[in-house]
Amino acid sequence: MPAPRKPRQPAAEPARTPPSGGKPATINDIARLAGVSKKTVSRIINNSPLVRPDTRAKVEALMREVGYSPDPMARGLAFRRSFLIGMVYDNPTAQFIVNMQYGALDALRGSGFELVVHPCDSRNPDYIEGVRRFVQQQKLHGVMLVPRVSEDDALARMLEDIGCRYVRIAAVGLDRPERMVVTHDRDGAAEAAEYLQMLGHTDIALITGPSHYRSAIERTAGCVDALRRRGVEVPKARIVEAGYTFESGIAAAEKLLSGRKRPTAIFCGNDEMAAGVYRVAMRAGIQVPRDLSVVGYDDSPLASRLWPPLTTVRRDTRDTGRIAAAMLVHPEPDGAHPLASVRPHLIVRDSCQPPGM
């Protein structure tokens, strides 16, 4: 008579021995501890639907327990692309770039993606080739294009040709909705102009950004058109082009404030140039706002630190960066994404008053 078979014992759980020597856990450690393949762990990290929910829950709990964090570069090697988002910019305003980066980092936090930046000079004839090398060497998942490079159609075509997704941040819609964040600069400048006219100003000057920047074109047109609708014409002599920098604001203000008949108000294309107006006015004994009203654009930290605090148009640069980065990490199907917008609005402080008070 054959001996009775022993009951089959369930397979033992794999030993949950954490990595030794204080070294961080690797994907191989997670696979061993969870009793699954490395491929299964990789699928879980990358949110693949090809994993059973109970397996996913077990592995994710184990990763939290041992403090495992996926390496973006290693993930990139496995998937032949990096988990990196690029930000390409050519902008003279440091605070604008810093705020844009903060916004992008807000969107990427907890996503497994990292941010890398690439400053460039769009006046250089081979700058597009430099961006191409940056994208291909880093194997970028996608690219945020910040003004003014976002306004360059040739750059956008190059990225499309090499198969790199991108999002353009610009004053107006220049591309398909799923590739755009629009900042509506014309509307912000119009609101500033209407405020100055409402105070009673009719001799209003403009200090604009560079004429090859779409933002400068839109802000100038927004201000001039809004004043014209209210019966106020801005002579060409009252419009001075500058470079979005403090120093260029000084040079422009010296032109506008050195004549016999000074304007009673100046709208500046950004806060840096408005600070330059303050400097020239102070040296000339012109008091803001008693003798001269000043409005800026951006609502950078500088605006509230000037004295008197600057009335300015707020555009939420941090929120703009957050939206653009999120569009790259969580893309919608082509044609399904509504046009993303960040609306500017006027912040009234103490740098304006009715003329002649």
C-alpha cells in the first residue's frame, strides 16, 4: 500500500531582508523582496496597466517601506528616453525665469520627472542647433519654451521634426491648443491704460520692450488701442523702445523726462524698466506719484519693494510654469486639450494719482 502523500506546503514568502550597508534600495532589491520580476517592478513604477492591483499594492507598499525612489536616468535608459523636462529660455529678467522654474517644479513634484534648464541667445544664428543638441543628448521627455524663444516658429518646427513634444508660452496663440499657454498680454496692458485715463491722464508715454518680442508688441498695442478708444492719442515721440532691463529703463526715462513738457504718466513694459523710471525721476527731483504716475508689468517682487509701491499688471508666472510643465507630463490627445490661459490683471498700489494734484 503506497504511503500517503504529505500535504503540499504553501510557498514561503521571500525573505524581506533590506539592502545591507546602508545603501539605497535598487529595483533589483525591490523585485527580490516582493518576489516578483524586475520587469513587473518597472511596470509598476511607470504606471503600466499590465499589473494586477494586488501586486501593485504590495510592491508600492514595499517601496514606501524601504524608501525606494526610482532614478530618472535609469528609467530613461530602460525606456530609451529620460524622465526629464527641459526649459529653454532667452529672457533678460532673472526673476521671471526663477518664478517660471518654481512653477514647473510645483507640477513635477512627486511625478518622477526632473527639470533641466537651457539658457540660450536667440540672436545667435546657430542657437536652434544648440537646442537640438540639448534635447537629443538629454533624451528629453518634453520641452517648455519660454518667451522669447517660444515665439520662434523655426524652433517649434525643429522640435516637431525630431519628435520632441513641447509647450509654448506666449502672449497670443501661436500653435495648436495642446501646445500653448497664452498669457493675454494685450488685455493686461489695456487695463493699465484704462486706469491711467480714468485718473485723468491724457499725456501718457510708453517704455516698451524690444520690438522683436511678441510680448512687447502686444503690450504696446493693448495700451495704445485702449487709449485711442477713450479719445487719447499717443504720439510716436512718447513711445520709447527699451530692453526689458533696469538700465534700458533708465535710458528711456531720460529721453522722456528731459524735455520741457514731460508726460504726466508712463506705462512700462515690465517692472524692471519702471524701476529705472523711478531712478531718473528721483535724480531729477520729480516725485512719484505727485509729478509723475508710473505703471509697470509683471508684479515681480520688486514692484512692492519700490517706494512708493508700484502699480503694475500681475501675470502669474509661477502658475504659467506649472500649467506648461503639467501639460508635458500629462498630455491630452491632440485636439482634446482646451486652450490654456493665464489672465493678467491690474494691481493698484501707490505710484499713480490724477495729474496736477
